[in-house]
Amino acid sequence: MVVLNASYLLVLLFCGSGVLSTPLCLTGDFDAQLQHILHTQVDYAQDPELIISRVLDDVRATLSQRWQGFKLFPYGSLTSGLGTKSSDLDISLHLPNFNYSSALYVIEETRQLIQKQPDLYIHLSSSHKPTHTRYSFIYIPTQQRIDLIYQLFTSGEEVIATSKLLKYYFSLDKRNLTLARFLKYLFNIHGLTGSATSLVSYTMYLVLIFYLQQKNMAPPVYVLQEDTESVFYRNWDVNFNELPYNTTNIENLHQLLGGFFKYYSEFNFEEYIVSPYTGRPIPKSALIDIENLPKEHFLNNFFNRTILRKISSGLNCTELCIQAPLHLSVNKGVRISHVYVTKFKYFVKSVARMFADLPSESVLRAILLVDERQEIVPNRNNSTGDVMNQENCIEVS
């Protein structure tokens, strides 16, 4: 039997949840406050590349006791430069001859290997579904949750490609990455992400990328797929060129962040689709017939009429219609509930008003405190006797 010490139990309790409630004191101008928030609340404490390398080395050595010829592909926020204090590490495991019927056996074999090394791992859970098989554990040296995804009938190539795509977009300009990291944190503390029926982090990133395309800070996906060798997954091209992109946009972070909320407070979600592939809003009416599809969908020579018909009939637009950048017949907003759509719309409108009405040095504190009714929460001053100005301190979680 494995005995867990107190620190490991804390990992189990809080892994995957946000950071613990802590006073956050904001002083200085907007940029200084934003960097302070990222450093104290968001930044990953260790070098992600070193962590990923260490985890892969140990997991590879463990699995090699049973299997040979497998491949490990890390993906997700840590590999995209978007990792935070609470980030898990997702690893796609490609096993030779792996199939649906062998999944339960493979899970059990993995569990036995993991439990033979209690100095390295703590078993958490496993799941087996028609779309994927997952085994989760804590990697003790970094006290981090690892999700091992076995390659089956799932989008293994696609999730790796989309992770690579996010890393490309957010490395084009340091402002892009700063916006992505802060918005992930902001949406998380206000309950706009983290649930299957909410705006999951990946979808939020697509919404941000689309906004950056409107600001001429990122190219459309279709441009990245021009003159490149196609790599197909289920008839969809998941390859792209990492093209250099020089923007002429000189807006500062205050202007860009405020612009994000203003743009989506005015966006007509009832009639238009958020499409990072085309880099512009698409009328939902364009899906009525393939002849009405945007011209960008006809530029890929491998998109025959069957593929175009899948886009036209399969996108299944809902209240928030957000076209996946590579698998173009998928609406990433399809599972977002009406409750979350309503909350999202009120939130962006409320924050947009704050950017318009408040001085720059006051706006971050205000948007951190806005509650689910889109009102300002009364000041919760730091009562610990800190020598810093108590009026600038708030509690966040």
C-alpha cells in the first residue's frame, strides 16, 4: 500500500484547480500591474521545456519495461507557451497495433507499471471511451498531473497540430502571448472556463487569435496552408507553414486588451461565425449551400465538393459559432450552454465599459472584481496589516 504524505495530498486536492486565494496588491501603471498579476498568479514556476523533457524521460523508461516501438508526443498549454501554475501535461501515446478491444488491458498494464514506482508516480484515474483512452497520474518530482492519451480513433495528429498552431500564433509577438495568458487567468477566475459547457481554454484562444487577425497581428490559417505539403487526418489538412509575420500594429497592451472586449461586446454572434481559418467573420447564411461558402474554402486544392459539403452541413452553428482552424466542419462552441453564452456576453460588455470609463491604472483591479451579475464587488481590502496600500489589495482565487 502506498502511503501519501501531506504535500502529495495537497497536490491531489488542488491539481487542476486554480491557485489558492491570496492577496494581490496592484500598484504602478497598467503594464506594471499586468506583469505583476502574471508573475504572481499565472507564471509557471519552472522551465516548461526542462519539465517536459524530464517527464518524458521517466515515462518512456517506465513504459519501456512493457512495450517497445511506442512514441510520446506532448501537447497542450505547456508545449504552447501557455502553461500556468495549475497546468497539466498532456501526452499522446502512440502504441504499435493499439486498438479499441485492447484498451482496458493496456490501461491495467500501465497502472501496474505506475504503481511499481511510488517514488515517481501516484495513480489517479483512468477512462475508456469510444473516442479516446486516458490514464492520469501525478508525477511526484514536479507534483504535476499527467494525462496519458492512448492513440485510438481520436484526433491524435489533430491535437498535436493545433497545439503547434497555438504556439506559432502566440510566438509571433510578445503581446499575443501576454494577452493569451492573462485572458486565460481572467476567464478562469470568473468561471467562464473550466467546464464542459463553458468556453474551454482552447476555444478562448481561438477567439483571441481571431481578434488578433482583425488587428493585423496574425495571418489567417488558410494563408499558412498555401504552398505546403498537405498532411491529412480524416480528410482534413492539419499541416501549415510557420510563416514570419511582421505587424504594423503599435497598440499597447491596455489598448489591445480593451479592444478585445470592445470587439466582442459588439460582435454579432447571432448572424456571424468566428473563423480563424478565413481570418474574418463569416455570415451563418453562407452555410446554406456550398456555392455560398467563403472563397477561402476553395483555395485548398484538396477540398473537393465532399469536403466542402461537410463544412456547409456539418458546422452545426449554435449561439457561439467558432470554426475550428483545421477541422473546418467542427464548431468549437457547440457545447457551450445558453447560461455560459449569456454570462460571456454580459461579461465582455461589462469589461468593455470599464475600459472605456476607468483610468488605465484602475481597470485591472475593476475587472478582477466584477462578479457574475457584472457588477463591481465592494472592496475586499487586505486585512493582514501589510505595509502596502490596503486599497490596492484584493483577494483572488
